[in-house]
Amino acid sequence: MANAVSQQALGAGSFYGAVQNRRELCGAIFTDLSHTSPRRLPSHSHELAFFAILLDGLYGERYGRQERQFRPFTVHFRPAGIPHQDEIGPHGVRFFEIELRQGWEFRLQECSAVLDVAHDDCHGGQLLWLGLRLFREVHSGRSVDDLSVECLLTELLDLVARMPRDRAQKRPAWLTRVVEKLDAEYSERQTLDGLSREAGVHPVHLSRVFRRFVGEGIGERVHRLRIRAACEQMLKPELPLAEISLAAGFADQSHFTRVFRRMTGMSPARFRDTLRNKEAARVRLPLPVAAVGSSGYLPNIG
């Protein structure tokens, strides 16, 4: 653990890296942040709880005894004051950060919900899609709809504050096998009968237990995984959408577009354009170069 001398404490709205855009709405600070080269950042903490949506690049994080690696279109939530050390991947990164003023924590406490547990969404879950809808609202060309932003923030915070903390510990071993199979083979054709044979349970029981512990249906899980993978492929401008949709496992581009719009609130083409158009002028934040190492502690990243 970093000592009090080396531990950096970043105030509200402050990050290492280049800020492309920052605005405050509805008690939250929204920041577009980028790093253009690989680096290890000093150990630090943040004054405010925050969500970080990785839009491009590879990124690693170490906090306490835990290490995490993140690909594009993954999201992590961290409570305020957690010391951690970040490592930027070989080609830099781009983040959409959402910091929460303390007023939100007070509002949640009134309904017996708290923001005191870190959480990662690396499989295209609800945290990612709510976060991307906030990204769309904050970056809309028109005047931002405060009510839409506030409602999305409420959904996002309620989701992470109420996530069962013992769900993964209690679910049956066969369910873990099914989830791992879907996570690894989401682009392949899956059937309920095939998954039930993998689990060794009746299809009805599989569907019921899956929804109870995972929090969504099997088909919805597969769609989320496919759309997250498609978002990552859309970072490659040379790939046509038709090719991306087939590689993700959709029967055709029409089906892909319908599912994509339902999950993200926009078409694949508009989503891709939104990502491309957010290269605003950069404002460089102070980065203590002497504290930044050159070699990585995440040799398997990517």
C-alpha cells in the first residue's frame, strides 16, 4: 500500500491525462479523458466515487491485492478514496468518466442504498449500456436534457448500489460453467437444449436459475456480449458494419441494428460517428513524470 507521502489524492474533476471535454450536470462531473502513450501512473485515490467507461485502448488497474485488466467497452465503478495504481496500454486509452458529487450518496442513503463496493462490468452488462446512454446524452449536439441525464444517473447508481454481494458465491457450479461457455462462445449458435446438456439440468430449471443469479435471461446475455464485441470492432474504421454483425454472431445486419438500437439507444452508424467526432481540443493536466514508470506490471494485458 502506498504511504501518505507517495499517495496522490485527486480532487473532483481531476485526472491524470489529457482532458478533451468536461462538464457538470445534475450533481455529476462528466469528463472525456485520454492518454496517448503507455505509462504507469502514480498510486492515487479520488475524492469522489466514479464510473470509468473505457472507450478505446487497453488498461490495467491494481488496488489492494487485486489486479484487473480492461478492454474497450468495459466499465468499472470505484467508491471514493480507494487507493489504486493504473497502467495505460501500449497504444494509449480513451475514457468517459462519471464522477458523483456527495449529494447522490446522501440520496441513496435515504433509501438504504450505499456506494461502498467496487464493481466491474466486462461483459456488456447494464452498467455499460446505461453509461453509454449517458455518453450519448452528454455529447448530444442539441441542448442536454437534464431530466434524461438525472434519470439515467439514478438508474446507474441504483443498479450498482443494490447489486447482490453474495450472488456469485451461492450460485451452483453448473451455472458457472454455462456462463463461462456463453462468455467464450457468444458468437456461435447456442440452443437451450445444448446449454441444459452442458449443465446437466432441465432447460426450464436452467432458465429460471440463470435469471435468478445472473439477473437477465440467457438470450439477453448473449445479445449483450455480441453488442459489446461489435462496439470494440467498430473502433476499426476499415471494417464494414455488415462484416462486424456477422462476426459477432448475428444472422444479418438488420437484426444486428435492431438489437444494437435497443441496447444503446442509437444505430450502429450513429454510434460509430459519435465515437469518431469526440476528438476535441485537449487540455493537458499536470502529470508528475518522475513518479511514472516505463515498464508494465500487467504483462498479459490484451
